[in-house]
Amino acid sequence: GPTLIEISRRCGVTVSEAGLLITVRGASYAIGSAVGGPLFDKYDSNRMLAIALTVSALGTFAITFVYNIWAVGALLFTQGITMGFLDSGGNVSILRVYSKQNAEPYLQSIHFL
């Protein structure tokens, strides 16, 4: 997005090279979404949500201090996995809470927040 120019300047790469970071984050998001659902069924979902949110926040914070494109890519890869994990975990949590009701309005409403 708008920080791509700043990341490319700070890391000493072209904007098109830094643009690959968007692909890395998107691919890792898909991995996190695919892996997150089954893991939330198996383990304590509240603890897993807390861990994923903490890792995502730390990754976002750390990006501001990194000047190597590979390190930024690793942080965005980790952040993408945790963000996909959070989205699928949030859906699983809503389905658990509203399992006896119609959960569809609640699943739709989280995307407006």
C-alpha cells in the first residue's frame, strides 16, 4: 500500500521488488486461514487467539525498525499467517458462541468492524 515506497527506500530496493511483499503476505494469509480452523477445533481457541494477536502486533511493531528486505518479508510472512489465523479463529469462535442460533448475521457483522 502507501508504505511500499517508504519500505523500498529504507531497504534500498525498487518499488516493484518491494511489491513482492504484498504477494508474500497474501500467500501466508491463505496458509494461516487454512491451518487456523482445524487448530482452533483441537486446542484452546481463546489462548490461540491471544497468541496470534500478540505475534501479529509484535510483527507490525518490528517492521518499523527493520532495514533489510528479507527481514521485512519474514515479518510480513509471519504477520500474514497470524492474520489469517485470527480471521478463521474469529469465525470459529462466533460459530461456537452462536451455535444454537442463526450465526450468519454475526459472521457478516464482523467484517464491518
